[in-house]
Amino acid sequence: MNFPILSVITFTPLVGAVLVLLIPRKNEDAIRRLSIIVSFVPLILAFIVYATVWRNPGEMHFVEEYHWIPTLDVYYRMGVDGISAPMVLLTALLSTLSFFYSAFTIKDRVKEYYFLFLLLEMGMFGVFVSLDFIFFYVFWEIGLVPMYLLIGVWGGERRIYAAIKFFLYTLAGSVAMLLAILGVYFQTGTFSILEAAAAHPFAGNFPLAALAFWGFFLGFAIKVPSFPFHTWLPDAHTEAPTCGSVILAGVLLKLGAYGFIRIVLPMFPQVFSWYAYNVPIIPILAVISIVYGALVCMAQWDLKRLIAYSSVSHMGYVMLGLSAAAASLVQRGDPEGLLTSAVMALNGASLQMFTHGIITGGLFFLVGIIYERAHTRDLKAFGGLASKVPYYYGIMMVTGFASLGLPGLAGFWSELFVFRGTFYIIPIFACIGVAGVVFTAAYILWKIVQYVFLGEFDQAKWDQATHHAKLTDMTWWEKVTMWPLVAVMVLVGFYPTIVVALLNGANTALLKGL
Amino acid sequence: MLLPQLLLVLGAFVVFGADLIWRDRNWLPYLALLGLAVALGATLYLLLGVDLPGEPILGGMLAVDSFALFFQIVAVLTGGLVILSAVDYMQERTPYRAEFYSLLLIACLAITLVAAGTDLVMIYIAIELLSITSYILTGYLREDRKSTEAAIKYFLYGAMASAAMLYGMSLLYGVTGATSLGAIAASLGAADASLRWLVFPALVFVLAGFGFKIAAVPFHQWSPDAYEGAPTPITAFLSVGSKAAGFAVLVRVLITALPDFRLDWVAVLSAISMATMTVGNLVALTQRNIKRMLAYSSIAHAGYILIGLVCWDLGRSAGRFTGINGVLIYLLAYLFTNLGAFVVVIAFEQATGSNRIEDYAGLARSSPALAGAMLVFLFSLTGIPGTGGFIGKLFVFGAAIQVQFYALAIVGIINSVIAAFYYLNVVRYMFFETGPGEAPALNPSPALKVTLAVTTVMTLVVGLYVQPFIELVQGAARLLSG
């Protein structure tokens, strides 16, 4: 028997959470240190997993399978391939950085904070490595609870409203998914995600397949979130504590997108392609998310809310890439070209999941950093900060440019791949979606760069808006938090293969299997 | 074969007797617990160590089958946890405690008899025994006007319901000439049946009586008032024990006596199930008293459990999500969860004298352990994975999908989302709101702490390691479907 590396990754945070419970409340520093140390275990193991999967990304690695509830056919099944390995790494990286950053910023109820955050980390890992529906579902929902409490306890002014909205929206989606899971089980006789997908449940019965498809769709689209299910997101992201927003935008949104790639696309290729090509509901929603999300960003005056809406827009690229991959299945034409483009679109979508996690995670950290000083996020209160906080300005520029897709930074490649794939398969949606890129550049340059950093610094305005807050540049811990993210943005920007090799292997295998 | 029941009677009398000769009454609850523990031992011995008789005993009155034994376990566990949670509560409120504990033991006895009854006469008597002890226990705090009011309402509704049930039973007897469930089924199955049309009204009347016990809409009106007024440990008992008894008899009567009328009762019960879930949850949304909120929530849960019964899978039991398993596992998970929630309510009431949800503000800060346990119970009631409540919902929704009753499943999940709102409302007060000033830490008594620990751990165990419990309920359900 091999070393159960995935179980260790998933459950180390749980062990850490239990240990945190045992440390006396007064001993806050010990709790912080312990959590950070514990979070390094999955981080290091995630690198090992990543390197191993690199060799053969199209297959499942480190598979573990034990009985869990034998009477119900429920197994404890885990495995990673080229799609999930980058996600595991992303989760581990953002969690460790969040723990580190929180150690300096969270002063209230430290014990509960780290306990919940560790549980959340376990839930996220669990979703990415599960290969059994019930197991998957358990982690999916377990992650919901700590995030709900994190928003509700440590959040901003409207935290209670945002927390309950987040919980109810996601719960509504997940229970719909649960029914779909049960439906698939009674059709295929297995809860194994891979076996059920291979069996193509309800293949001959379009109405039932569509019903199950929409069940999953609801669960995942609310999480992504795709227009019109996105309204929980601006509230939750804006009100959550800084690291809560980082994890929400960086990882939790990806759970939905991951569900589409891992479950919906392989399991319901016919239905998905029907709604992606013949009745193109899903690409329509995707481009609405892209364009509408970006336009709403331009109208925001709250910096955090702006970045929250930018997630709606950026996750739309993921949905667009997915739709293109699905649409390629029913299109007539050169099969070679279609497959290449479909793989390209799917690579773009899954790369966007990774890069958006890194970039938006970084942006939310940066918002948190300025909020710590100014205690306001009102764009009108800022202006001319470039001269006052040059270091912060530099980091924000890099991250912002990565977000708008500047070549040489990570965001460029995912958008390029998505549009390259989509143009070949469903060109009309690519044309509309590209407008989003322009708007993105507009709100990043105009709203963030210009309003916050450029111009003359007006001390009187600043004092009035922030009640004489002291404006200092980034501290050492803030730099330590941001540098790994900036490094990844530049690394992936110059050498995208480091991620794309994995994604490409897995996505090619996936699409060839359909 | 009747050893557990005899032990319960004995326990009740010993508690009475000890009250007369013993000055120190603080030991009475533990004596009653001892009685329950011995009864539990006897039940487990019957379940594991003895070949059970295939036929009902005592002239066809009582079945000693694994189904009955399952409910004996449920009854004894409920009784034990309720007694533990009542120790301090009753000590402060009434000097007459011996009668309280003996009556509780007799109520547990009544549950075991209800679950075992295989004859309409026996069932009626057992239900009456349970009802009458419940009325007394509800009104036990004579000085408390709410308690008295609750008992009166409970009694009036109960009397009506039991009259209707008796009428229905007499109709069944008139049609079939038999009172034993097996004989009724045989007689109804026989070809000649000019009076068969009477079975449907009989069914409706009988369901009124059973529906009263499980607090299903429209027979639920008694429960919010009774739950709010009753001493809180008794509220816990009514919401779990009494409901379990109702489901036991419902399942046994419908499946062993009226399988041929399955279409009739499935139609009636699915309507009742949807109405119960929806009404219970919608009204619970507006409650500000936590006991009333839990009362309506308990109505709603009866609706979910009914899904399992409605989706009882005739013939196609090859599937693994058979509805009856769902009913039983749901009841088991609900037992620990709901009792646990009430234990928190008791601890809070003991310390602050309040049952208002607003007053829970800041509980997470002052008593994190108590708030944490409540969190587990509330999420279990919501049906979040990792807790017993999820397993229960998984089973009943699974059963509904299996027999393709999609409408029931969809109404069920919509209701789960509605329900999340009011459960989370309590979480919101405990964790997100801060109370007025620094709330003092609550310090529950040792007995409450034990109860709390047991219920929390069991709620999580049923959620995470459910296999042994599934095997237990499969054994219990096999007999009925086979």
C-alpha cells in the first residue's frame, strides 16, 4: 500500500483544527503559529503531487478507495489528475498565505477563526480530490459552513445579510445537485464520478438527462457564479474578511467550474452540447457574465465590490471556454481542428481557474492592505497614492495588469486560449465576449490605477475621508504575502507550460473520451 | 420476551417506592436511569442473543420482532437522555419528582408497546397509555399557567384524535371482522368485499389518530402550544419519543394490515407530507420563541420522514434506499439531534430563564462549547453533511428518487432551503450578534453536560460512520417488507 498522500493533504487541516481547539484561548500566538505550520504540510505535499501528475496528467494518480457506507455503495474515493492537481496546489498556496496574512490582521476570536479556516481548507481539498459523488458532496457542503461563519463573524457592516445570502444561495444549488446525484445513481448504479460519467446516464432519454443536467448546472452555476445566479457574490465578497474574500474568489468559485469540467461535461456531453450550440443558453449566460460583470465594475465606487464583480466577469471566460468545448461535440466540420480548438478552449477555461485564483486572490489581499490603513474602500477618497506608497503601487500594477490580460503575465494566456478555442467553434460568442476584455482594461486602468494612484495626493481629502489615518507603505508581512503570488503571475506569464502541460494532458484525454 | 417491558414497569414502581422510604430524592432520576439501562440491556439481549418468535405473542397482541426492538431502543434512549436533562430542571421547579420519573418510564413503556402492537385493541390501549402519561407530564408544573394551558389543549385535541382513531378502527373491524393486523390484511385480500369502500374512510380516521401523534398537518395544531408550555424536557420527549411511536404504529399498520390499499394511503400521505413540510417550515420562519420554533421544525421533520413511508418500495426492494430504512434512520438521527438541541435550550433556560431567540445573542462568546454543540444540532436539522440529519435526508430523498416520486423530492429540497433560514437565524444570534453587555458564561450541570456530549457525539457519529446504524435499521425493516 502506498503512502495515502491525498488523505494526508485533505485531513491534515482537520488535525490542525482539532489541535487548535486544544490550545487555550489566551495563547493566540501559539494558535497562529500552529495553523501556519500545519498548512505547510499540504502545501509541500501538493508540490509533490503536482510534480508526479506532471509525468502523466491524463490519468488518475494516488487513487485511494475504501468502503465508507457499503450498504449504499458509498466509497471513500480519491485521486488527482491534471485538472485537479493545479487546483490542489492553488488551494494550498492561498490557504497558507491567508493563514500567514491573518496572523497579523485578525485580532478577534483568533481560536475560532483558525479552527474554521482549517475546516474550510479541508473542505476545499476534499472537493478537488473526491472521486465519489457522496464524498464530493460532503466536502462541498462542509466547506459552506465555515465560510458562512467567517463572513458572519469577521465580516464588514452588512455581514449578516451577506452570510445568510451566501449560505442560502449555495444550499439551494447544492440540494438540486443532490437530487441529480441520486438520479444518476439510480440510473448507473454507482456513486463513482468516473464510472458514472463513463456510463453517460440517461443517454437515450433527453428530458430526464436534461433534468439531471440542470440539477448539476444549478449547483455549479450558483457557485461559479454565472449570471443570473451571481447576486450573492458581490455581497459575500465585499463583506467577508480579507482572507475570506481571497479564498472565496480564489478557490470557492473554482469549485463550481471544477464541477463542470469533472462531472457535467463528461457525464452529459449530449445535453451540454445541446445547450451550448443548438440552444446556446450557456454561452449566452457566459457572455452576459463577462460583459455585464465588467460594465458593473466600471460603475462601482467601492474598491472591494469592484473586484468582486470582476470575478463575475472573469469566471464568465471559464464558462465560455467550457461551452465552446461542449459545442465542439456536435459541430460538423474538420474533426481535427474542432478537437484542437476544443482542447484549447478547455485549457483556457481551466487555466483561467488557476490564474484567476492567483490574481484575484492577490487583488483581494491588496484591497485588504489599503483598507487596513484607510478604513474605507471608497475610490473617491483615494488619489495620488502612487507617490505615497510606491511599493504598494508597484505590486498593484502588476496584479492589475495580470487581471486585464497583459502579455507576459498569467492572465493573458488563459484569455488567449479561451478566445482562440471559442473563435473556431462558436465565433459569435467569442466576438461579444472579447468586448469584456476591453471593459476590463477600462475599469482596471480608469477605476483602480487612475482613481487610487494617479494625480496629486491631497492630504486634506485623505484626512477627511479616513479620519486622519496614517498612510504607510507595505509592511514586511504584506510583502511576504504578495510576493509568491506575483512570482506565480510572472512565472505562468512567461512559461505557461508549467500549468498548461498538466491541463492539456487531462483535457485532451477528457475530450477524446467523448 | 417481554422482559424489557416488565423491567420498565418494575423500574417505575421502584421509583415510586423509593420515594416513600428514601428521604434524599436526588437519587431518584439515577434510579430511573438504572431501570432504563437494565431494560436496554434486556432489549439488546433479545436483539442479539435470542431467536425471536416469528408470530406475535400473547394471543396475537404483541410482536417481538426486530422492528419492535428497534423502537424499544429508541424509547429507552429517549427516556434516558430526557431524564438526564431533566434532573436539575425538575429539581428547581417541583417537589413531586418521583411521579415525574415513574411517569416518564411508563411513557417509554407505552412507546415500546405501541411499536410492538399487532392488534388494533392493543395499539389503541398503548396509544392511550402514551397519550395520558404525556398529558400529565405536559401539565406537570401546576403552578405554571402555560404548562397547564398546554396540557388542556393537548388533552382536548388528543381526545378528539383518539375518538376519530377509535371510530376508524371500529370501521375496519366492521369490514373485516378482525382486530389483528394480519387477519385484517388477509380478510381484505380475500375476494368478497362488498364493504371495501368503507376502508378508505376508516383509513382517514385512523390516520387522524396517528397523524396527531406525529404532529402532521392538519393534525398539528396542538403541538406548538403544548411544546411551548410543557416543561422543556417533556417537550423534548414529545418531539422525539412520541413522534417515533407515531411513526412505528403508522408503518406497522399501513404495511402489515393495509398493503392492498397502498395506493390510497400513499396518495393521502404524500399530500399530508407535502403540507406538513411546507406549513411547518413556513410558520417556523416567524417564530421568536425557540421552543415554538423547534415545535414547528419538528412538524416539518415529520413531513420529511413521511416521504420515506410514502416511497416504501413494494416489490422493487432490490434498491438500497428503501423508504422504511429511511424512516428509521431519520428517526434515529433526529432523536440525537433534536434531543441535543433541547438540551441546549434547557441549559440556556436554566441559566437565563429565557426562551427567546434574541436572548441567545452573544452565546458563542460567553459559552463557546454550548454554542458549538447547538451549531452541530442546527446544521444537522438543516441536513448538512457530516451530521446525522444529512444521512436521514439522503435516505428519504433517495427513496423518493428511486420510486420516481420526483415531486415529493423537489418539495422536500425546497423546504430544506427554507428551513435553513430559521435554523441559521439562531446561529446568527449565537455567533454574529453581540448581547447587551458581557453575558456571563453559562455553566450547565454535570448531567446536562453528559447529555450534551452524548447527543453531540452521536449526531456526528451517525453522520460520519453510519454503516452500523444502517445495518440495525435494515434488520428492523426487513421483517416488515419481507
